[in-house]
Amino acid sequence: MPESRRHEAIADELRRAIFDGRYPVGATLPSETELAASHGASRGTVRQAVSALLAEGLIGSRQGARRVVLSATPSQSFTELRSFAEWAGAGGRTAGGLVLASAWSAAHADEAGLLQVRRGAPVLRVLRLRTLDGEPVLLERTVYAEWIGPAVAALPDDCESVTRRLRDDTGLVFAHGEHHIDAVAAGTADAAHLRLRRGSPLLRVRRTTATADGRPIETSDDRYRPGSVVFGVRNSIRTNPLVRTHA
């Protein structure tokens, strides 16, 4: 595994150990030196992995002391951009995905602004249903910029993680994201796909992501079925991340 990805694998292993109860709340993690030895990695790589757990609020830090487990609730910090499938897997859940519709069309004025393209420029629109353990929980209406659209269109309709496949196939990294969260009522299509009554409340997350150099990749309107996820804020004097957790 490339060293650039090694810290992600170590962070995932530590999360599973916390969620499984091997490191319960109040327990201390092994030292960076011990973790580096057990994982066959450098201390710098281990430090990156530990930093991810700190950002999520799963562990705490005290000067001169080992890291202490603060929470055993599976979550995703919005300070890091992990895919829906990666977030689900970290919590021991099975994620699924199915493209319901995909087509090229012209960018609307608001989409053109978010994707930094001219109005009417070609964009790829994808409607994708996401599941957790086989149950529908999320509808993603994603608009991809023209430069990445062909790579997305080439993926299978049941691709589990578009983010991971694009990273593996093209080297694309989703580095920046902006999220706006509100509530909306389910329309006819939303209700049918998510197996709800029309008018049921949905949690909506509108997001736009970009590369490390700021090039917009996608903008999306994501709608969650009630009771499927919880968004919360964990406060500390060092960090105040917004996190996504299973309901």
C-alpha cells in the first residue's frame, strides 16, 4: 500500500478497535512508537492516523500523556472528506449504491457558479440511491464538472464508492468541501425511492467539493431518510468538528 494511503488504513484499524470495545471510553491508546512498530509504519504516518481520530473527537490529547478514548460512536468528521462507503464501513455497516439516472446536460446558472464554468457548459447529472445494509437511506443528485464527467460515467451503476474509484483509477483526491444542511419535505420521487410518504421530512446536505488546488469537482444535493444519520458537533478548546453518525 502506498505510504500516502497507509495512515488511512491505520486510522480505520484504530476506529474499529474503539468501536469494537477493544479500546473502551476512558482507555488509553498505545504510544506512537508502539503503534508504529505494530503496524510496520513510521511515526509520522501513525501521527497522521491519530490526528484523524483527534479531529473526529474519538480521542483526546493531553501534553505528556497518551491519547485517551473519548467516544465510541462511529462518526465522520467534516474536517476530512471520506466517502459514504468509507464512513459506513468504519462503523461496521455495508454500503450500497445504484445509479437511477445519468445524463449530460447544460449547467444551470447556480451550478455554473459553483463549478466555476460558463452557464450552459456540459455537466454530468447523476441520481444515485445509497443504501445501508440493504435499506435505502440517501438520494444523491450530483452534478459533475465536464472534465471529470467521463470518468464518472464509465463507472458501473452499482459502484460502491465513486470517491474511492476515482481516487484509485485517476488519482483524483477530494480535498476541499463546503456543506450546507437544512430540512426539506420529500417530493413524489424522493418518497418513492426512499420508501416514505410524500411530504416526509428529509435531512438535506448540499455540498460542493474541489481538488487540492481548488478546482471544483462536483456539486450535490443529498437527501437522507429520517432516522438514518445524525449530525452533531463535538466541542473542545482545540477543535469543534461537525460529525456524521449512525442514528
